[in-house]
Amino acid sequence: MQTLFKNGTLITAEGAYRADLLIADGKIAQIAAQIAPTAATEVVDCTGRWLLPGGVDVHTHFDLPVSGTRSSDDFFSGGRAAAFGGTTTHIDFAIQSKGGTLRAAYEAWRAKAEGRAVIDYGLHMTITDLNETVEAEIAQMRDLGITSLKLLMAYKGSVMVDDATLFRVMQLAAQHDLLVMTHCENGDAIAQLQADFVAQGKVAPRYHALSRPAVLEAEATGRALALAEVAGCALYVVHITCEGAVEALRSARKRGVRAMGETCIQYLYLTAEALDQPDFEGAKYVCSPPLRTAHDVQVLRAALSDGTLQVLSTDHCPFWFAGGVEGRLAGKELGRDAFTKIPNGVPSVEERLKLSAGLLEASRWVAVNCTQPARIFGLYPRKGALVIGADADLVIWNPQKEGVISARTHHMQVDYSIFEGLTYRGAPERVYLRGKLIVLGDQWLGEAGQGEYLHRNTSAWL
Ligand SMILES: [Zn+2]
């Protein structure tokens, strides 16, 4: 089965050029100025359209158990929503339970995806509890196809690790050539601020942001960078949200630390004022780190353009606003009495490409959404690039198509959109996964279980 895409403009991380592109047996087979179809070739006219590699979202939480509930998108609904937005690969986080093995976490997350995944996926390993068994398992991670280890410096009493654990994992990561990923916030100080607010009766959603000041993210980012520098490991800071953290990363990179960073689409649009909305509506915007200021939004946009940040992801982790009814999982309502009980996370996996298209020059847009995430997380050149032999994960993008984001039309399994009413220009018309057409306009053509697990290679340092 061959499909020929004629007359389109290929957008890559290096630039844009007019070419025809032929796919065969699920791979990109040929790219040339003119390719003549044979009788058996299906031809897709791409006049006025862009061809991009399928998006790679390296930060999602499908089917994530949190206290009292789970995120509302699983590997089927979340993957389908991602595909509608032009994303064909994601990396989710397997999370070690306290006292559990990494192997058990890996198997639990593979089981969630089994028979459900609709786009290709890999896993990071989140370490919450280090002991001798786990240290030995870290040396074996590569055999499971996992080359990145995540640690959280926040969420005290739950998944947070102390500096001793963080530093030891960094040393082991350096030894085994694994990438360390850190959620950087000072969890000790945050836990105290949360307790103070609750004791004062300050329990509304807005106190979520006030209990997690930007300076505590900047401090933890600087600390993680310093520890990584000494341990000699490569570090990737997830969901950077504020100027102080961007500056810490910039200065570490300048002095030669192998450090990289991402931000997420919500931090490029929204600010902490969203949490002030009345009638508990602010809970819709509760995520960690929290939304910041309009100034931070501008700093993050600039950092993504100038290369200080290498990746745009989503940290997609949706919860129903009105959960616990009509067969829904419990959701944000769990925190009506206190902001500390609001499940943390927002829905955004579907909107990343559409909402970042207008913010970045086209090749930079493909770089941060597709190519660089694939390179940093050991998926390149199979994913994230329009090159011969790569998987035929393709997005046919109509740069003129305009629309309005709304919960009424999105495909994420959640009853609200944090981007409700925002307009966009440019959207996917066709999405292919390994040569198979899975999204055609508003039509879903994929099937549960078609997504494959990806064994990842060593990270590149960008
Ligand atoms: Zn996350």
C-alpha cells in the first residue's frame, strides 16, 4: 500500500520546502521535487497544505491514579484526542508505588495501554522510593525500553523525594547514561504554606497558586541543576513556568551543564487570575506548578523561540469539573472544601499544535512539538522527522483553517476546556499513524489497541 502526497510544503525543524512525499508499508519511502504515481498509488493532493511529522508529546498522564480518583482520559480517549490535535506519539509516566519495584510500575502502565492505546507510546519511570532493589533495577531500565527517570521535588508525603534520593539517582543515571527529569518546586516550603492557608480558612482555589510561589520553583530548578552538574548526569526540567526557572536553566546551559527544559501549552496562554473565578470555577485551572503572570507567559514564549527551552509538551492530566455523577470518575469537586484536595492537572493534549502554531516560526514550531522531543527522548529518527525510513506518522495541516476551542467540540474526555473561546488559525486535516489514516477532518478512523509501545534509545543532548 502506497500513498503519495503531492504538491504540499514539508515543514521540518530545519526549514520549509516544496516536495512530494511517498509512503509505503508504514514508512516514508521517498521525498523528491516530483514523484510520479503508479497505478496502485493513492494520491492525496496537498496543494496549499503543510506536511509535518506527527507531534510528539513527551509529558502526559493518561489513566493516572491520584488520591480518590483517576485522570479522566485513558490510553484510548487521551490518545484519540491527541491524534485529533496532530499528535501521534506520547510518553507517559510509569510511577513506582512506595515500596514497590520499578518493574511492577512498568507492567502496570503497559497493562493500562494494552488493547487501548491508539497512538504510539513510550514510558518514563518515576522513582518515588529508592532502595537497593530499585538501584539495581535502574541499571536494567534500558532493557524495558526506558531511558529517562523522573523525580518530583514537590508533593510532600506522597511522591516527593528528598535531595539525597535525587542526587543518588542522578549519580546512577550518569553511570547508566539515562536522562533525569525533575519536577522542580520546593515541596517542604509548599507543604507549610498550604497548612498555613488552610489553618486560616483560606481554602479557595486561588490559594493553590499562592501556596506555590514562583521563587520556590526557581529555587528548586537551580538546586536540581546544581546537583545534576555535580553528579554529571543530563537533566531535563519538566513544565517550566516562570522567569526565575528559565534564567536558572539559561545560566546552567551557559556554563556547560547538560540541561534542557520544557514548558507546556497552558503556560503560554493562561495566568493565575484564572484561579480567581467564582463558584469554584477556578479549580478548573489548578495544576502544578501553577499558572503564573502575564510577564512569565511572555518570557516562556521567548525562551521557546530562542532555544533556551527545547520542548513544548502538555502535562495533560484532566479531571472532570463536575465529577462523580453520571458514571464519571470523581474530579475537581473533591477539593470544594480545601484547595489542597483539588486533583492537580488540566486537559490540553489536543490543543498543543493548534495553539502554538501562531506563536512560533513554522520550523521552530515543528522543532519543539515534534523533532526535538523525539531526539531528546531517544525516538529519532523513527519519530518526529520527515526522513526516508521514518515511521509514516504524518499530519496534513491546513494553515488557513480557523476555529474556536470549545469543550463542546474537543475530543478529550472532560467537561470543560481551559482554552474555551480561544481562536486558532491552522489545524490538522488528516493524521496518519505508521501510514494508516486515523483522523480525517472530524472523523475518527483509528481503533483501540493500534498504538505500539516504543523502546527508546539514549537521549540526545540539545
Ligand atoms: Zn506531569
